[in-house]
Amino acid sequence: MILRHVSKLSFFALLTGATASLAGACTAGSTRDDLAGDGDLELTQESQDALTCSPIPNIDISRSLMVTDAAALAKFPLQDVLGDLLSKAGAGPSALELYQRWWDSQNASPGVFADAIHCDADNATINGFPIQCPRNEGALASSDPFDSAPTNPHFMAPVAIVNRFDLTPNDGAHCGEYRIIYAKRTSGVLDRNLIILEAQLPNPNPECGVAACRPVAEFWANLTTINDPAARADALESFYFDGLPGFAPALHPDHFAEGAGQIRTNQFMSGPNEQIWQLREFKLEKAYDGPGGAARLFFKPTTVKENPFGNLFDVNFSDPRTASFQADFLSRVEPLIPPGSNINEIVMKTPDEFNAGQSNSQGPENDYAIHLNAGGPNNAFIQAINAEVASMSPPPPLPVSAAQVADRATTQSCGGCHQMSSNDYLGGFHTWPDHVSNLTFVHVDENSVLSKPLVEKFLPHRKNVIQSYLNSTACDACTSSVVTSSSATEAGTLGGSTTH
């Protein structure tokens, strides 16, 4: 892989002034290499050389967590990012065709590309649950998102670079997610579309557990100390395209594949079809179905995580998964009712067999309390949820009803987090933050303006997570004497929340 401007190590030295070599560092564990060409992810104990043990700064959110300055955003034009992923995968098609085929998945057959995935496949379902088909966003299959001319309504501009170290699992299975948000040029509230590339960064030393992720946390924290916007932008460019010493670059096709990160969309484009503000999710996959059997990268529609299909809350729903979902959900009740008032600690982990292929910020589909109550005011599922709450030890400090438990589940869905749950009182000590008063439906808008929940709730929490991690994790904690065993159980994350 060719570095874009200067070496990875020199950029890290820019951040820290020095590197520390740990002679007893754990050797690198294996990494996934499903989509890339041979040799792209050769990771060694060099990752430990990235540690600096430098003083931990008081993190500046705008430099180290949610970066929106122009110098940094200019490093990430969508065409370059998609082209980089294609290059690392050793696959076609062009960046433009990759993008257009992606949005052809919102068209019914035959679409623009006859051999693309279309939304009417599998009877217009994902995971056996219905999806809206077609969507107005299918028009993007004929658009050029790279043309920045003011007359191009489909230009996609980077609007934020996002550090989600807080999504690092407690067991260090990976080192969090690193995101880039793009927004379509829009002329009004009825013609909007945003995409988020959410790359999951592998832990090169998983046998050392979460301690091995410290170089990543240090990198982001130390961005606070760089006053020159151009230097910060160069460092971010190197982190995403080239990687820290011993770590893969954040931008790598494997990091969006099954079992890793994802690409999510926030869609509300005008057009001939009904306008429902909707969120979708995609994985990056590689197939050998190009011309002459050539490798081709493509975006595959998949389930939206932590987003159970709403009707599963209804005891009368005829899907055969209903009973098993409701039994499983009872085991999720207690994490939905954490002590204290920190809404970031509300957690729901939904097995993928129950997740839908879309999440709506409008209408009843993701209003889980409506579906719960559809079976009658005192149905068996309501009684079981109330019994589960009553059995908690210690009990919730203030009452939480079954309907409020369902409302808490809605907050964890994309549709709830982006709109539906705004200002909802959830019982106990928790009220979901107001979202509608400044940025309805989005957390970062087309002008890089941040929502109130981000500014007042989510970002301060994420800052505390990374600051606490750095303060509590020894700089040389990942040594040959530190070996952790991975567990098949759900580990949870450093920040609590699993998705947003």
C-alpha cells in the first residue's frame, strides 16, 4: 500500500514528539482479510511502539471527537474514499459505478444496472420483514456525487469526522469505530440524504484485551494538542488512509464487511414515492462477478442493528419469530433501565434474526409501545415485562411501566434516536433529550451543525469515556504477561451504547 504523503510514523511523531518501544509487547493477533489483497493487513507488535505515555490532555471535543473544520473535511472527498476502498480490495468497478450501483438497490427491477441488487428481491423484504420499495433515493443510481459544481443537486460533501472509541468492547474485541459523514447538497427539508461510513478498527493484539487499543485512544486525544488545523488534518488523513504503526488504516474494505462495521444512510429525498424519513444499513462485500469474472466490490443491503421489527412486540403477530423475540426481550429489560440519569447507559442488544431492514423516524413502525399495546391493555407480554421490572434488584428508583420499557427500546433504534424519542419521558430517572427544536431527524446537518443531543448528552459522555480509559489504563499494560481470553458472551462497550 502506498502512503499518501508521508509515513505513518512521522505523523504519529508529530502528535506526540516521541514513541516508546515496549520490548515485552504482545505479538499481533490474526486479523480478518476477507476483501483485501494479500499483505494489506500485516500487523505486528509495532502497534506498541505507537504508545507515547505522554500527558493526557483535557480533550477538546471539536478536535478529538467530532471534527468539522474545513481543513480536515477537505481530506476526505467521497471519490477518494471509495477509490481507496476499491484499491485496497483489488476490485472494480469505478468509484462512480460503485456508488450508483449502491443506490440502484433502492429501485425495483430492472433498475439502472440489471445485475445490481434491487429492493424487490426476496419479495421486497430484508430478513423476512417488509421494506419500502422503491425509494426516491433510487434516482441517485444515475447521479454523479463527485461533481462539486453548484448546479449539481446530488453532490455529496463530507460534513463530519467522528471518533467512536467509546464503542470499543470491554473485552477489546476491536478498537471502536471511526466514521465519516457525508450529506447530499439540498435545497430544502424535503430533499435530503446523508450517509455514514462506520469503520470498525481491528485490535492487532486481541490477546492483550482492551489495553491494546490505547495507541488509538492516545492518537485521538493528542489531536487536542495540535493547534495547526492543517497538521491535524494531515494526521487524520494518515489515520484513516494509512493507519497508526501496527494498526490497519481505518478505511479498509474489511472494516465494513460482515462481522465488522457498516454503512448507514439517513434518507428523505423528494420524488414520486411516499416520503418517509427512513434509515438503512449496508455491508461492503466482494464478489467475482465482474466482466470476465473480475472482482467487484458492492454495497449489500442488510438489517438495521438494534432495530427489531415493530410488530414483534404484538402478541398477536403471526410471524413464527414472535414468541422467541418476546422471550429474548425479557432478558434485555434490565440493561434498558440503568441506575442514575445518564441516558447513554440505556442499552439494548437485539439478536439479528429479529432486526428489520429499515428504521422509520415517522409513523408507527418503530413506535414499539404502540405494537406492545395492540395486543390489549394487559396482555401476557405486558405482564411479563412488568414482572421482569419488578424482579430487578435493586428495583428502579422510580416506576417504569411496560410501555416505557418499549419506549426505551425505541430510543435504541435509528428512528427513535433520530426523531421519534425526542423529549419522551421513559420512566425512572430518564427522559430522552430534545431533538426536534434544532435539527429534526439528523445529528449533523449539511452545514456541519450538531444536534442538541450530541452537544449536550452524547459528546460529553464520549469524552468522559476516552478520558477515563486513558486515566485508568497503564501505558504499558499490553505486555507478554497480559493475556485475556475472548468470550462468546456479549461484552458490552466502554461507553454503554452499542450503536449511537
